[in-house]
Amino acid sequence: MKKTFTYLALAACLAISTKGTSQVIYSEDFEGVTFPSLPTGWSQNVTPNDSVGWNSGDNTTLGSTAFNMNSHTNFVGVNDDGHQFAANTDILLKSGTFSLSSASAPYLSFDCCYLHGTYSGATEDATVEVSYDGGSTWSVIATLAANANFWWEPRYINMSAAAGHSSVMLGFRYKDAGGWLYGFAVDNIKVFTPPTNDLGLLSIAPMSGTPQSYGVGGSNITMTGNVFNYGATAVTSYDVHYVFNGGSVVTNTVSASIAPFTAGSFTATTPVTLPTTNGAYPIYMWVSLTGDANSANDSSVLDTLNSVSFMPTKKLAIEEGTGTWCGWCVRGIVYMDSLRTLYGNNVSLVAVHNGDPMTVSAYDSWMGSKISGYPSVVIDRTIVGDPSDLLAEYTAHHNDFGFADITAAATVTTSSVSVAVNVKPALNLNGNYRLVMVLTEDKVHGTAAGWEQHNYYSGSTTNILSGGGVNYNTAPSTIPATSMYYEHVARSITPGATGASSSALPTAMVAGTNYPLTLTAPVTAGWNLNYMHAIVMLLDNTTGRVLNTQNATLTLGVNNVANSVEAISVYPNPTTANANVAFTLQNASKVSIEVSDVTGRILSTVAGAEYAAGDHQVELSTANLSSGLYNVNVISEAGTATTRLTVIK
């Protein structure tokens, strides 16, 4: 007979008494110690002050620019970075005395911040040591490797060699090799005898809200996770259990080889099958080990998996804070263009200018409230970083769940741009959702004061920056306006940076249902519609998060109709080889095709030929084109229509 658990009953089972857990022999958490003193019974081999040796404190009192750990309670540390000329060549922190005479297999655990850094030829070292003669002699029991990052991390050290000794002291030694290095900090020191068997569940995946937690109804999701062996013996086999949506307990047996105080990972062999009904469904996971002494660390928090109607195509919103006055902002030029070159239409790119002739005041004010300096980028209005982070952030987030598919079709007149938007949710959405439309323009150019680009990379031999055919290290510190053509420039934002009631969608949207809305923005004289995009963002107005975006070129409106070309497209786009140019003629016409770069220089031509009214397709060679962004100009007897092509080689 199958057994079905409720979550409350399961939680009660997992909260039972934990007999046989770790037996603590000696501990120190450094709380209640006044900066910079050490606890009673602790000492060091130097006369300390606030710049030399071990001191107590917190991350504020003991931290510095390069010795910068995350927030923490009181601890002790040596800050070598904050004191360039500190004599921390051999600094030993010594504990009080304790007995291990009756301990058979003791362990030491402590929290640690340690970089094991090198600077100007010197490398710092940190060791953990023991003494059995009151501190006269010391033996190394561990030489520490660097933390994975400079945040607090737990360390575990086998102290079996000290078992049986009645007078034991711990030592934490730091050496800066006579250089100006970083430092070493420890906290929550504990000497204990671990239980024979104790396996804990550290994490499970996918977690609620991650892209992997969404799937089309009827599809499978494979659960994975990480465990930690808190016991004194190696784990060779254990069970992973889960209950999905109140159903039966599913058990997966995992073969393993997890040494004491190390982590392991698992993949559940039995996947979760999502219901065909759209919605969020709970899942609860736990692990079990024969003889496990501590069940309190066996289980996960209640998580959710999401069944959706389809998987939307995700396009990240990238909004960059920039300005011609900002010499570091040429970094944004390089990374924004690199993102477009590599990923083309898979991202929606906006350069929000500040303090220059391209500034849109309302948009600039909003951006100023999101960032702390220039240049900065805001990704989906949830992540704020530097433009140099863009490629890594794209890799990390381009598969984020998109919540809805969005289509956008632009109609252009001489006075306005109207974009017919359709939002089709992949799951039921209930909340405050709005649409925001940004008009952007490429190759924006001006010659008056304020159009010149400042360049702080000029002349640098350490900060190397080049891109788009420009070496900013050899470029002048002020790049003349005549040489600058700005990309992704925000020209307007409608109906505002966070939308408005006029752009609100229904508060309850049903999965698979179409929700149309038209957004209209005025056209300003001087804009070149042939180089413009309409970017539509679906905004959760409660959280401020952009759920998904879509972009449409403006070259498919009245301009092209006047030129007798009703439609023009290039595919594949981006392309790694040749491309196809598709276009539709209202009337018979002689047509030629030109490919030009962003400066207007013609790079290749398809000779003119007579075409009848209707649909046509012409193969375009990219053999002589390097990676980059190009204009494809379809030239008829009535005029020229333009679209863009990204080449990746």
C-alpha cells in the first residue's frame, strides 16, 4: 500500500529528538569581547594594537578596502591590508587550554576569511597548529587554502592526532612574508566529537523562481541537490525522498563516496512529472542515512515547481546609464556593442544618456534612482552592475523564464510611431502589469558642443579597451564629435519609465490568452527612422521587474511603402555564413542591394535587376564581412529601404 504524507506530518517526523549529535569539548564565538581585546584565556605572541596582530571586532571595525568580508558577528582577525607597514611577519593567536584525554576522534570547525593572496612578490600564509606543552612548541595540523571567495566559509580539520592529550592549545598563525597583503580572520571556533553518522541536506534544485522550476505541463523536471557529511565516517549510500503536490513519497537510493566533513551532490533518478493544469505545485525533499544521529538537518524548505502552457522566448532588457561627459562610459560602448554583435535580436538594448544632448529627462531621472554611478547597466530592472559584466550576466540570465510571449508590430507616420503589442502569458498572471515602450536610435550623430566623447582610457597601458574597430587606449582623451556615432540611444519612453494606467494590462490574465494593447509615441524632427527600434517591456509594477521584452524595427512603416518595398527582412540574423534578403514589392521595379557599415561605407553590392511586383528573396554573401553590425539597403526605383544584419564569425 502506498503511503501519502501531509507536509505537517512530515515536518513533525523530521523534528524529533536528535540523540547522538556532536559533543562539544571546547568553543569560542568571540561575542561580548570589547574591541580590540581578546577573550579571557586567549593570547598572542606580539604586543597588539589596532594595526598589528590579532584584534577582536566586526567587519566594520576590522575590515578595509581589500580585507572586505561580508557582514558578520564579532570575530578575531589580522588586517594586513589596512596597515601597509604593519609587522605581521609571524603572528600567532593562542587559545586557552582544554583536554582531549577522553576524545577518540575529535574535529575542529571554525568560520574563516582568508584569501591566500600574493602582492608585489609576497604571498601570505595561514596555518592551524596545536601545542601540548603550554605553548612552548607548536605542530601544524593544517595549512589553509584560499576561500572560494572572500566571504566567510566553514572549515573542518581532523584533530585525531591530538586525541588523548590532557593539555591542548589551538594556534592560528598568519604570516605576511614581510609584504603588504590581505589578512586572516576566524570565528565560531569549536572542538567536538562528531557522531558516527550525520548527513545533512544543503540545497535542492531547481529552487522556486529559478528558470529550471518552470516546465510545460506533462514534461519532466529532474531534481538535484547537495548534501554534507557531518559524521565521522564516510557515506557510501543514502536515500533521497520527495513528495510532490501531496502525492506519494518517492525514494531514490544514491551511491556515494563522501568523506567526513565534505559535500556531495545527487541527481534524483525518478523525475517529477508536471501536471497538465497550469499552476504552481509544492515539493518537499529530504535525505535519510542509516544510523543518522541528527534528523534536524535532513530536510529542505517547501519549494514549488511551475506547470506552464509554453516556454516563452526570453529577451533581456539591458538599460545602460551613460553620457558623453563620462570618460569611463566608453566601456559601455564596447560591451553594449559586443552584446549586440554576439546575440543580436535576443536582447533589447537601451542607452539612457545623462547630461548630454541625447538626454531624455524623465528616463534619465529614473535611471539615476537605480544606479550609484556611471557607467552602469540595469538588467531586467533587477540586477545592477558594470557594463563589463554584461557578457557574463547574459550567459547567466538569457534563459530566465519570460512569463509571456510578446509580439510588436510598428506603424510609422511622419508624426508618430504606433506599436500594436500582444501579450500572451504562459501561466496565469495576477497583479499589476504594465507595458512600457522605448524608442531607440542607432548612429546618432551631432557636431555641436556636448557631442564629443570623453575617454579616460586614453594613453593607458593597464586598462586595455577596444571594440567596434576603435582602440580607446590610442584614441584621444576627448574624441571629436565628428568621429562619434552613438548606438542604442533612448529617444523617448512611453507612457513613462514605469508605465501608467493607460498601459496597464488586466490584473488577472489567463495563460494562453492574447491581450492586445497599442502604444503610441510622437516623432521628433531630426530622428532617422531608418535606424530606430521600438522596444516593448512587460513590467511587473509591484516589484519593478521586467518580465520580458520585444523589439521591432521602424523601417517597415510608411517609409518603405513610399519606396515601393512593403516588407524587408534578413535571415538568419545573426548569421555565421551567408544570409537571405527577403522583400516584397508593391510594383515592378529595378532593385539592387548594398551592404554598408555604421559609417555608411559600402562593403558589398548585389547588382541591380528587374523584379516583378510580389515577394522576392536574394542570397547575400558575407565572405568579405567580419563580425559586426551592418546595414542592408534594398534600393528600388522609388527609394531605399534599410534593415540591419549581424555577422558572427
